[in-house]
Amino acid sequence: MDKLEDMASVYEFDPITGNIPATKVEITVSLCVLYTQGVETKQWREFGRTEVIDNTLNPDFVRKYILDYFFEEKQNLRFDLDCVFISVSPSSLRLSCPLSFLHRGIPGKKCGTIILSAEELGNCRDSATMQFCANKLDKKDFFGKSDPFMVFYRSNEDGTFTICHKTEVVKNTLNPVWQSFTIPVRALCNGDYDRTIKVEVYDWDRDGSHDFIGEFTTSYRELARGQSQFNVYEVLRRKRHGHHHIIPRVTLLSFSVESECTFLDYIKGGTQINFTVAIDFTASNGNPSQSTSLHYMNPYQLNAYAMALKAVGEIIQDYDSDKMFPALGFGAKLPPDGRVSHEFPLNGNMENPYCNGIQGILEAYHQSLKTVQLYGPTNFAPVVNHVARYAAAVQDGSQYFVLLIITDGVISDMAQTKEAIVNGAKLPMSIIIVGVGQAEFDAMVELDGDDIRISSRGKLAERDIVQFVPFRDYMDRTGNHVLSMARLAKDVLAEIPDQFISYMKSRGIKPNPAPPPYTPPGHTHHHTQI
């Protein structure tokens, strides 16, 4: 089987923190993009995508999808490869599905098979870090030596193997030392320490037809012994041609294990989530006094801005103890002199822009609509930098900042905003952008950075901190705004825990111990002797 050229790291597994009674199932696919279908709307939404593999007709992807499996629901999945797709329901542990061209080419023409495998995940939260070297590998290249890399496979319950990690390629050597890597124990053996782990060694070729050097097997229990005579492995060839006097070997150089911390571990340890909202007051929203305006104050229902703010804010406010939130506006002319501002407090107090709870923000927003003049342009950088200044002052893990930007239009300061986001990616902060109205939001997708990591002045962002969604995708067709708001909140907040953890891990910040349970004054535990 051909192996990929780009050495992708294993997919980060989600910590099991939810309270919904669901079974976590890992889906392994040989395709690009997974879509899930909403139960009520039947709308397809992208769930995730694999890495890209070049120069092969038989891709074997490292990245996995972690889904909640509900026995009582029909959960439709769709897998897309370019314009080829197939829909399946995850009811079988392993199945092969023939692909057909449905949008182009010859109708019904077979173009290959996808293989899906699913396995229930264990609750193990440990991650293992290990490093390997090899000695006297086979020379495979005509010019030069070999360009070796290793591929790790976890054995499945049905006896098959699933790829779980690939090392980088070490060029032109028969004695490589690979970089250390960290992998969740759940990915390596699903918490079964005696489960077989197969490791294959290859010589990398540019055309994707990597040459097989040999293989060996081990287990997590063996690897956990660390560097010892038990972790020196002969690399066995599948077919021996003649007698080989030199036996290539792979040696484990180091091994350590650490328990993964979850979002809730930090919250229990006292980390506060600081919520800031920034609202678009540009003229493209329309005159607030007219019903066609996105800022129109209908006495009977919330407008899109208020709905987005309420949906996100009412969840995130529970992670902030004082419930005091800065609320900003941008793109308006301010009284009394009509100067344009892209960073003004909704409550009119430059020294203290904090509002009391989500209701306080809504009241300040309504009041601002009566006092400022909608203008432009649509600049994000000032409000991003505003939150970044606060985040830069507290980088010890005690606080994390979330900025919600609600906007109706095309961004005007893309270069400055990208630079602000790249700088913000080093700080304890995340940015949620909700697009309201019917405008094209192509630029926002670029800021999101899910497919291509955002960069500025040749610098890549350290991590992905932006989540963008258009609110129109969440509007319930029956007019049920409560349902619309719930869907929006679920999707835009879903990435926050992972972004939070990525910052804490990158800075080596551990959660503080949870305080002891609260005991009311004067209350003592009485022990009954038997």
C-alpha cells in the first residue's frame, strides 16, 4: 500500500467531558471530507477533513474523526473526495463502499472503494511521548542511502490494523534518529496495554511508491518499560532473498507518559473565561429605524445581532464569576463631534466599558443605536488588538479571553486583522465571528484558518484561534428562534475548549488543584460507628 508524502501528525483526540449519554466512536476513512446531517433540518455540515496525500491511488489517512454515537438515532454521514461522494450510516464496524461518479464523468462508473472502520473509544486520558532510532537499515536508493520513516498501526478487535502515526522522513541515512512524538494512548492501543502495535519501516520515494524495509511488533506494555533490552527490535523483512548477515534494528530511546488535562480541569482549578463582544455599526446594516435594517428593534422579537449575542453569551457567561463583560462597537460616528471609531464602548464609558451580564450588553447595544451614526468601514483589527492587550497582561493560565465579533459585511482591513490574529495566536484568546445578513463572507473563511493556517508578513499563526459561521445557516425554517440560537451556540463554541487546551499545552501550564468541596459553616460530618 502506498504511503503519504507529507508526514502528518496524529489527530488530537477530544477529551471525554460531555454529559450526553453517547458512545464515542472513531471513524477511519480513505477520503477527504466528512459531513454530518442534522436530525431536524437534514442539512449537511462539514465535520472535519483528513490531510492531503500526494501521488497515490491507495491513500491510508492518519487523521481520524471522533464522533458521538447514539444507538437510538439514525446518524447519516457523507464522505467527499473532490466531487465524488457517498452517504453511509455508521451501523457496521467495518464496511467497504463502492464509489461512483455522481457529478461528472460517466454516470455509474466505478472509481474505487472506500474502507470505513469504527471502534468504540476507551476513557484513557494518557498521552505517551517516545523517540526511536534505527541502525543498519537496508540501502534502497540507487544514488545515496535510504530516506527512512516509520508507520505505526494499532490492531483492531477484528484482527485488522489501523494506521495511527507516521514519523517524519530522515534523509539519506541508514542510521536514523527520529524526532520524539506524542500520541494519545487511546490512539495507540485504545487503553488495552497488551494490544499488538505493528510498526513498518519504509524508504521514502518522491513518487509515493515508498520501498518497504521491514517491520516489527510490540505493545504499549512493552514500550512502557522504556529504554532497555526489551525495546530493541529486529526489523524483519517479509521475504528474504538470500542470507542477510546484517540485521537492521530499531531501538526505543525514551518513553514517558502523561495524563491529558481537560478544559474542565482548568475551570475547576479556577481559570476564568473573559467574554468581550464587538458589534458592527457600519452603514451597510441599514437604517435602524427601518424594518429592513439588521439593527431594527422589533418590539416582538430579537434582531440577528441580539440573537447571536444572547446565544453565545448566555453559555459563556457561566464561566466568568463576576458576569461583567466589556462591550464594544466599531464603524460608527460618535457624538458630539462625529468622529469615526472602531473601538468604542457601547455604554459610552471609555474608562469602564463593562456591562452587567448579557442583559446589560443588550441594553447598552440598544442605547448605542439611538446615539451613534452608522458609518464605516468594517475594521476588525482595533477590537482584536483591544482584547489582545488584556490577554497579553495575563498569560499565567488564570484567565482566557474570548472575543465575539458580530458583523454584516466584508472586512475592510484584512491585512491588519490577519496580523492582529497572528499576534493573538500567541496569547490566551480565541475569536468567534458571526456573520449576519446575506452578504458574501468569503474573507471570513480565510480568517477561520481551518483549511489553511492564517499568516501575516510570512509568519504563520501558532494555532487556530478563529471560528467563523454565517448565522443564516442556523436559522430554523419554522421560525423557531430558540432552536436557531441553540444550534449557533453549539457550533461556534465547540472549538473553544480545544483552542484553550492548545494554548495551555503550548505554554506548559497545568491546571491548579480543584478546591475542596464547600462545607456550610458549622456543618460537620457525623460518623456512625458500627
